[in-house]
Amino acid sequence: MLGAAVHRRQYTARRSQGWRRAASPAEALRLCRDAGPSLTPVPPPAILRRLARHFSISAPRMAVRTHLGWPWKAALAIGLVLLVGGMWWLGFDFGQILGGFNRKEIDQRIATLEADTATAQREASGLRARNSELESELAMSHGLQDSLKKQREEAAQENAQLKEELAFLQGFFADSSKPGVTIPRLSADANADERVRYSALVVRGGSAKSDFEGYLTISADLAPGDAAPPGSRTLTVALPDDDPAAAAPLKLRFKYYQRIEGSFRIPTGYAVRMITVRAYESGTAGVRATRTLTLP
């Protein structure tokens, strides 16, 4: 047939020409015409020409490639991924550096700040501990100061009491040679709110054979102050007549001496200007001793 004849002629031509380049279909037809009238072929239909061109030796050239196994393909894919990732990472870093943001420098600064913060926290802890120690020492010093102040006040009170006892003994021995009853000392404290505290010492001189029994009376002259109601006048408070509850502290029963202490209330806005104390003996109407104290 035409296709076989063409193929045979092309094969013969390739062998004779040392397998040179394959002839095209037009050259093959020309060779058939040259061979003689008996071999002149009838032009085939177009579809047959297309099939002959596709399956004949003049078909398009084929490329032969080496086949790669899947491990090599996987290794190449992983390498490609790593390459792309590295390029992206380097691009990201260089982009930050070119953009003015250096991550390494920022990390170094953060590490430096964290170290400084840790150092500051340690110093703050040490300062807090030192502050606690100083506060404890300060509290101890305040407690010691309060204790010393209290001891000083107690010593001052004891000193005043000793002075008072000394004055009492001096007065007692000075008046002991004198017969009769005397009031060598009288004091009053009018600083308390609406109350006046008094203290009196009654001494009996001479050789006493029996106890002295009697009582005291107190007369206080009051003057109106700035807080007194308008139109107030001077008043006199007499004890125990104005305050029967004060009669018990004013009782006297002693052989050589007796100390009398007590208090009485005064009206609001008044101040004590003078206190007079009188000593009476039971069974007699006469005054045995008198003592007057004037207050500023």
C-alpha cells in the first residue's frame, strides 16, 4: 500500500545516505515519482496523511528523561521548602533592619532592662528589710524613751514626795515642842474641772497622853470668772454644811498628826480665791487651829 511503500522507500534512502535526516512527505512523493510510473501513488485523503505523519518515522521528536524516585523528589521538595523559608527569614530580618527595627538589639535591650529590674528589685528588698530594722529600732527607742520619761516622772514624784515628807518632818519637829493643835500645811488644786482638791496636815504638839478627836471645817470663797453667767456674785462654799458627804474625810482622830485629803465641787464659771481650814475638838465649841490659803 502507499504507506508501506513510502516507509520502505524512506528506510532504503536512510540506509543509502548513512541514516541522514529523514525525508519529508513531499520528498517521499518525489522519490516515488522518480521510481517510475508503476509506483506513482494516488494522493491519500487528508486524515490518512495526518495519521501517516503521526505514526511514521517523520513523527515529532521525542525527549528522553531520566526517571527520579520519590525519595529524591521528597528531598528536592524539602530542600526547596527550606530554601524558600530561609529566603523569607533573611528577607524578614533584613527588612526589619532596613526599616529601623533591629530585633537583636531590641532583645539585648530587653535583657539589659530585665537585669536592671532584677537588680532594682533586690535593692528594694534590701531597703525594705533595712527600713523594717530601722522601724523596729525606732519603736524600741521610743519605748525606751517612754520608759525613761515615766521613770523620770516617777522619780520627780518621789522627789516631791520626799521633799514633802522632809518639810512635814521639819514642821512636825518644830511644832512638836509647842503644846496644842496646829495646821502647819494647807494646799489646794483648783485646776480640775469644777472640782477643787485640798490637802491639810494637822499636828499636835507637846506630850500627848491620849488621842485627839475632832473635825475640820473648810470655807472656800469663790469669785465669778469669764464663763460665769452675767450678774453673778461671789459665793462661799462651807464644808461639811453644803456637802454632807464630805463630813467623813474631815473627821480627826490622831495622837501626834493626821493628814486630811479630799475634794469638793464648785459651780460652773467660778474660781476659788481663798480657802480657810479650822480645827475643832469634840465636846468644845472653840476653834483649836486655823489656816488660810489664798489662791491667785
